[in-house]
Amino acid sequence: MIRSLTIKRFYHSFRVLGIETSCDDTSAAVVDDDRTIISQACRNQFKYHQPWGGIVPSIAKNHHYENLVPVVAEVMKDIEWNTIAAIATSIKPGLVISLWQGIKFTRQLLEKYTHLSFIPIHHMEAHALTVRLTHE
């Protein structure tokens, strides 16, 4: 059901949809093979967690559930699904129930858009690699 990444040579531009739900923000972006951010969106949950003095996992999970569809729809508004080659989703580390919302949503997209490959993302490694977005 989940396919590993295989770079298909027929793509003129390799675009990836990224989905991030490791804690309390629901984020998505489309990036091309030139490291250009085509579109991005994020929904912050700060106001829902502030009264508790920290992140409440069950609240974060529920807001990811509510936010994933509109966030991805916003990112994909002017982009055709057939121009996306893969979905990259954070799978660890993080709040397990938050990560699971992103993983479940990604699985649904992979079932609907069968041409897509899956790229599992370790979100701490991704932080370390962000320097490559601006430097070779």
C-alpha cells in the first residue's frame, strides 16, 4: 500500500508534498527539485494549549484531524496532483498521536493518488538538513 520513493524520469520537475504533524502545528508545503517552495500553509494551535501551560497531546491530535484537509487543500489550490511525485511525512520523533494523524492522512492520499511515492521523514534530521535549502 505504501510505496517507497522511486524517482520517475518522466517528471519534468520533481515536486514533493510535505506534511508535518510531529507536535502541535499542522503544516504542509510543496517543494520542487530546485528546493523552491511552491506553496506552504500552517495552522498553529498555540491558543488551544496556552491555558494548560503546555502541549496537550489529545488536543493536538484533534486539531490535526480538523486541520489536515484544509491545510493540504490550501497548499494544493493551484497545483495539479499529477505534478506531485511523492508525499514526505514526518513519522518520528514527536507526539505519537499527532504523528499518527499525519500518517493516516498520508495513507489516504496514497490510496487516492496511486502514482505517488512515500518518503518517511525523521523530523529532527530534517531540522539538521534545512541548511541545504540555502547552501549547496
